[in-house]
Amino acid sequence: MARYKIGLGVTGGIAAYKAVEVMRQLQKAGCEVRVAMTRHATEFVRPLTFRALTDSHVIVDDYDPENPDPIAHINFSQGIDLLLIVPATANIIAKFASGVADDFLTSTYLASMAPVLIAPAMNTTMWEQPATQRNIAQLRSDGVKFVEPVVGELACKTVGTGKLEDVENIVRQALDLLSARGTTSTDLAGERFLITVGGTREAIDPVRFISNHSSGKMGFAMAEAAAARGADVTVVAGVTSVEPPNSVKVIRAVSAADMHKAVMDELPNATVFVGAAAVADYAPANAADAKIKKDGRDTLTLELKKTPDILGEVASKRHGRLIVVGFAAETNDVVEFARSKLEKKKLDIVVANDVSKPGAGFNADTNIVSILTASDTEDFPVMPKRVVADRVCDAIKRFRGELK
Ligand code: PMT
């Protein structure tokens, strides 16, 4: 089931071809996309391109005898979670601002209750015209959001503001807007999630420790997504720099040993375990009781011992219908290493992230993941962690369906 339905409006500018890539990335992020085009947009990209890739009729003119839906502007506009316009010309911005409804896209804008996100692209002079800026100000005060155009070389060979923002940023802002609005589906009702979150701290002495950069953003996003979809959620949180969502039970744990104990105590009650925490693999073998003095020492050797493998133990003690999901933080050969973790630890699902990539891994608001099961690998583009969490919940839901 698609998590979000997006109405993509394409208008007549040279950047119209980029709307195809926006559509593809939204589809990869799990969205269902329906496309509407203005007549002039079809001069730049054929409706057939979008029809082939969305498998549905692309509406240009709702009076067209080939249009299968006689009241398309109402049905289209009321079935979407977001109306996204890429690229938006000065003309469509002016029409939206003044309420003109003389074609399918403008009628859809008026008939829709969904949030609207507009990515303009035009010549700098047109962008800077007081009329265009007035229309934009009007739309902003009507609640419309914009993906600002950037400075760059334009089709007319001039350099200035008016270039369509990068496809990745348009997609990210669309997904951010959708995830901020949340979802009303309760397809995980009845599931009890146990999720580890954040980093652990392994004491060297009372004032020093070994830790990592985990902020807790990914794990808390998992907790929020599962709770929003009706699951009962318990989080075992190590050290985090962000606040947990309100709707979940939080048990705090500092070290890997604390986290291990809390997880084992809670496990009998769980139906889904998700290991999103960055648990230290090693801890000092003998933490000092008093602060270690540095006087007279040029080097300090610490002996480290392995911490309990929480995820491995959960998988090996798997009870009943427990689904076990691990994360894999890798810096190279990400999918290969993640698949070997899935097989060695007998996990049901692994979420692999390349923590060396910008926009992914530790402390970022976004992540770039592949979701692996024994039979499948799904690769996703950069997405807000909350959207990644929804994709992981989708995989859990599908896996539960296959267990039946
Ligand atoms: O918290 P953020 O700043 O948002 O960052 C998110 C994240 C990068 C921490 C997250 O996306 C992530 O990848 N979490 C797993 C990090 C990790 O420790 O990966 P790993 O490949 O070393 O471990 C594999 C799995 O074993 C993980 O599910 C981990 O929770 C688990 N593990 C590891 C060691 C251990 N002793 N016990 C465990 O349960």
C-alpha cells in the first residue's frame, strides 16, 4: 500500500523534463504519483512518458473524450495527500494566486484540500518581476509552500535566480511536508514494538567514556512511525541528543550492559524487535573506580572486552511470531555486509545505511537505506528519517503478512 498519494502538476517550462525524475524518486520512496499537465507542458514532455511510468491516464484536459473520469478535477484533487507543482511557471503561479480555473490543473488547485508545494523555474527577470513576487507572497499567505529556485545558468544562457532546485531537494521537501502531517493508517495495531535507540556509553572511569555519534533520530523516528500506525511501542534508549516522541514508553539505559538487561526484561512482551541503537561492540574490561591520573604517563592502554550482542541474542531466543529487524551501519560494500548480518544472525529484516555518505547515518535528519529480507533488496533515495521509518514499517507489515 502506498503511504502517500501525490498529485504532480507539470507546467510548461524547459525544466519539465526534470519532473520525470521527481516522479521516479517519489515512487521509489513508496509514493503513488498521479500526473496532471498543462497544455504547454506537453510541448516539452509527452504525457505518454508519465503514463508509461505511472500506469495511469495523465490528465491535460478533463473534457478530452479519452479522459476516463468525467469529474476528474474533483476526484483527482480529493484523493491526494499533496499537490506538487514541478516546474511552476510564472503563469501558473499567477493563476493560482488569483483563483483562475481555466484548465484541469488550475481547477484541481481550487478543488483540493491537500497541502501545495510549488517548485518554480523561470527566467530571472520573470522571477524578480513585482507581479510574480506579489503572486508568490499571496500564495504564501494562503498557506502554499515553495521550493525556492536557485541561482544558476538558465536555458536563456543568462546566470541568475530562477533555476529549478535539485530534484533530490524537491523530493526531500515534499516528503518532509508529508511526514510532518503524519498518517492516519493504523495497520500496525496489535503489534508491540521494542526498539533500541541512540548510542551507548562505556565507562573508562567515573568521568570518561567510549561512545559514538548516534543522536537517536533514526530510532525515535521508528518509534514515532510505529506508534502513529497503531502499534504499542517501548523504546530502550541509550544516550540521545533529541527528545523521544510523546506516544511511546521510554526506558533509559546508558551502557550496552544496561541496554541488554532492559531489552531482555521487555522482550517476552514484544512482537517486533528493532535494533536501531549504535551499541558499543567493546567496553573497557575494568572501568576504574576513581579518575585515572595522567601524571607520569605518556600512553594509556585500555583493555576492552566484547559487549553482549543484543540483536544476536534476541534473534537466537526468538519466541513465537517475533519479527527481528536489525540495522547495519556500514561504510563500504553496504548491501553485501548487511546481507551477511541477516544470514549469520538469522534476522528477518536488515536496514542497511552507508554512514559515510552525506545525508545518511549518524545525527543526520535524513538517511539513505536499503531494506533487505532473505528474498529481496529495496534501495531508497535520500529521505527524512521519519519517511525511512515508514518504509521499514511497510517491510515489517509485509513480512507479517508472509508469516501468516
Ligand atoms: O541515531 P542516529 O544519529 O539517527 O543514527 C542512526 C544510526 C546510524 C545509529 C542507525 O541508522 C544505525 O545504523 N543503527 C545501527 C548502528 C550499529 O551499531 O550498526 P552495527 O552494524 O554495528 O550493528 C548491527 C546491529 O547489531 C544493529 O542493529 C545494532 O543495534 C546491533 N547491535 C550491535 C552491537 C551489540 N553489542 N548489540 C547489538 O544489538
